[in-house]
Amino acid sequence: MEISGPRLRSLLRQAERNAQSGKLVAAADLYHQIIVEAPDSVDAWLGLADVSQDSAEKEKAYQQVLVLDPTNEAAQRGLDILHGAIVPVPEPAAAEPEPEVVIETAVVPPTDTITHDHEAVAEEEFDLVCYRHPDRNTSLRCYNCSKPICIECTNKTPVGYLCPDCFKEKEDAFFNNKSTDYIIAALVAVPLSLLVGFVLTLLLGTGFFVWLIIFFVGAGVGSFIGRMTKRAIGNRRGRYIPYLVAVSVIFGVLFFFWPALITLNLGALIAPGIYLFIATPAAFYWSR
């Protein structure tokens, strides 16, 4: 079956180029990806058989080609070579070249040829689509996995662009938290935030001077919650720990002030609003 769709055709061309340049593992990964989406593709199965280093996988791929195309000579020859029925014949030594006959020709400026070659290269460069946005043409690739990516999906690094998947994998190396750290962080951040929310209820009806104090003290309170949470989990880093702490700070205030929020009692929301505006980002920062 012929591959349909620009994305799969682009992946097939990319796999063939990787195979020709000796990147057999990358080519095999691309062939596997194509086969998942188009299991009836003869070209993908045949390409996988050519680049695979595993004889069992190679034999399975050749057999699948013959199931899809029983008259495929390349697959039959590949199986015969695997089974020892055919011994690859080395290419004969090249004969000595005959003396060249020099023919004088007029020199033609290569302007048109260069132009056509440039157009062909430009067309090839943009004959890719982003693997996350199939409707977007691109000429960029992830330097780690060679997936085509659009400008929106790029993550710039000193050595090139990374796709979102590879960028997340490299970020994971910096996170060393345990699965129980999220529970410990919640058990620390939520009670502290509830305590602060209760204190804010005692400040209802106060004036501008207290609001000013909350503005300057809020950052210290938020950073205290973040640091206590970080210390409770052994100063380990987690991808979502800062978000958990920030949500806990907001929850601690809303637990006491949700009636004022529902009734739109703006006078009662000024003090907690100032606190959340200052303390939430501070808690997020110190719990990273």
C-alpha cells in the first residue's frame, strides 16, 4: 500500500535519508513510527528490514512485506540471504579506465542550473511538517531526535533546538523528588496557608495602614511557606511542587473568604487580595 498524507511521506523520506547517511537507529525509529500509523506500508516494512540489526526483526519485516506484496523480489532475496540460500557475491574489481578523450566544449554560465538547484534545495528543506502540528510546514528539526518542529515547538539551547518531548526529558534530570513528597508538601503547605487565612479574617474592617503592612509582609509570609515546604521534603526538587504550594496558599485564603467572593463583598476582599498577589509568587519561587 502506498503511503498517503504529507506527514507520513515526509517521515519516509527522512528515514531513507537517515539510512543512506548511516544513522540506522534513527532510521529504524522512524520506520517504526510509520508502521504504527500505516501498518500496510510495504516501503516502511522493507526499509525497516534493511536497517534493522536484529535478525529476528529483519526476518519478520521481510515476511510482512511478502504478506502485503507476495511478488516483492527484494523481500524474497533478503529472506534467502538470511537463511543462507544465497551468498552475497562481492562486486568485481573495477577494470582499468580507458584513456579519456578530451572534447573541447563551449563554457556555458551555470546561472540557470544554480537557480534550479537552489529551488530544489529550498523545496526539500520545507517539505516537512511539525510532528505536533501537521498543518505547519517547517525546515527545523530537533537536534536530539531529528523530529521536524515548527517555531512554536522549539526550545532553544546553546547547541540547537529541542522538541518539547526531548526538552521535558532533559528537564527531568533536575527533578529528584519522591512520589510521597507531594503528600508531605500538601500536609505542610495547606495548614500554614489556613493559619494565614485565619489571621486575615481577624483583620477585616481595618484600614489602609493594615493593607500597607500586608503588602510588605506578604512576600515574607509566602517565602516562609515555600521554604518550610521545601525543607519538609528534604530540599528535593519536583516539577509540580511549586504549583502545589501556590495552590495551597490560594486555598488557605479562599477557605475563609469564599462567602465574600460569592457575594462580591469587595471591602472584605481587599486584604486577602493584596496578600495573594504578593505571597503566591513568593511561595512558588522559594519552593522550586
